[in-house]
Amino acid sequence: MKYDKYELLELFEAEPSVMVDDQTGMFMYSKDDDHGFHLLLVMSVHESQCSVSLSYKHFKGLIFDFELEDISEIKGENNRLTILGNDGNREVEISCKPHFSLKTVKL
């Protein structure tokens, strides 16, 4: 799975949390907005998988939570997180500004 750590650093405005160690290729990125929403991306580079969830501080459950497999690339450009499948097609697109919004092509 390809990704540019600098694109994700700019999008999430923070370094990822490393799960276990760098060699496992498992990273967790998170981002909060001004309205109390929390976006979480957990990626497993070697397994080509990721999970994405969105929560809200005044809501006990998750607004959405899903896992994707066979990921070829994760991009973080123009305040947007884009997840591409192995066929090169866009699977999911999450806009971060002006607020979090989700667009799925196929799930």
C-alpha cells in the first residue's frame, strides 16, 4: 500500500501513533474539528488494510466505522483523505473542511 507520510501529516496536522513499532507498518492518525467530531484512520501497510471511524463528543456511539481491504493507496491532498482500491478506483473520499463529510464509491 502506498501513502505519503508528509501528505497525511499535513492533513491530520500531527504525527501518527505507531502501533507496536515502525516495522509492523501499523499507524493511527486522528483529527478533531472545532465542532467536536473526531476522525480516526488506522492503517496496516503490510496487509493493505485500513479502518476509518467518525465519532462525536455528544454521541455515545460511532457515526460511521468501516474497514477496507485490498487498498493500493491512501492520499491526503486538498483537505481530503482518499482511499484507493487495488483496481485504482476511489473507494472512499473524506473531506475534512469545512467539516467532515464522507463520499463512498463502493463499500
